[in-house]
Amino acid sequence: NAGVTQTPKFQVLKTGQSMTLQCAQDMNHEYMSWYRQDPGMGLRLIHYSVGAGITDQGEVPNGYNVSRSTTEDFPLRLLSAAPSQTSVYFCASSSYRNTEAFFGQGTRLTVV
Amino acid sequence: AQKVTQAQTEISVVEKEDVTLDCVYETRDTTYYLFWYKQPPSGELVFLIRRNSFDEQNEISGRYSWNFQKSTSSFNFTITASQVVDSAVYFCALSEAEAQGGSEKLVFGKGTKLTVNP
């Protein structure tokens, strides 16, 4: 099992550019989430999904879009990147059957 | 609103010392879950434990132990006989009751950076 796979691992964007962070899981988990980690701030929830076709906002959703067309994939879209979106992004998946959230390796994004 | 407070920003100990990482949480829910995750310098998040609000038994796993006290809203983590490999950032997290039993909406503390010196 690959678990939770995030791509890319590193990305540099210019202000105003758009991009999609990819997240895929092969554990047939119902739930998927996106977090961002900033120095001294811990991880904060951006968006989450409880199943295909269902998404909802977390604590810091502004500037990000998500969709969940399949159980396996949960891409995070930055529509117009801003320097404030420089962060490390983590995707996670979980299931009501499990006791933990499985995290991807993270994507380090720098917006210049 | 849910909140997790890890008051210790950084802790430095010498190898073989015992160390306790504090976690205090706030929630109005009667059903919730508490977690600890470890983030080593390599950056990945490693799950350590999940505890539900109805289970106040302390847990021990090797050198790790957890003390859950609902009366003080605390879920503290102790490492006994610390080792250099324990050096990492440790996060405490809380899951809402409405999270349908999953872990899709975690509220994290800001983390405690533990440095274990040889």
C-alpha cells in the first residue's frame, strides 16, 4: 500500500499563478482533509471531505478550492497564489474504521 | 469553539531524562477524541495515539505513556528515558464529536519541539 501520496513535494509559484496540489489514497478511506502548517502555528484545517461529492470548509479555506470526484483523490487548488500561502501542505485520509488519520509526506510551497 | 493548547514551545533535555509534554484542550462536546502525533526533522507526521473521551485509562507503550484527565481537560505525554531519536516536534490534537468517528477535522495545538541531547 502506498498510503497517502502527495505531489509535488516542492513547488515555487509566482504571485497570481494557479496550481493544483494532488492527493491520492489507496486505502478506500471515506474521509480526506487538507491542512497547512506554518511556523509556530501547528496544522490548520483548510478543507475536508466525508465522501465523494461532499466537501466542506475548515478553519482557513480562503484562497483554496477542493473537489472530491472519486474516493481516492482530493486535489487542492490555489486559484491565484499569494505570498501568504507559502506553507507546508499536508493531505490526510481516515476512516470510521480506523483510529488515526494517515498523512501524506507534505508539499512545501513557496509563493514569491 | 475547540482549542488545543501546548504551552511548552520548546523543551531541551539530556538523554535518559524523563520528559512530559503538556496538552490542555477545550471543547463543549461530551464525545471527542484526542491524539498525539510526532513530526521528526524529516517532516512526516507519525501517529502515536488516539484516545476517546470515555476512556480515561492511562496508556503505556514502551517508553511512552499518556495521562488523560477529563477533570483538568489535559492529555499529557511522557517519554521515559528519552533518547536522541525522540527529538521531534510533538503535536496534540482534538477531533470533534461530529467528525463521524473519523479523524477528518483535527484541531491541532501549536506543537512542542523536543530536543534530546546526547
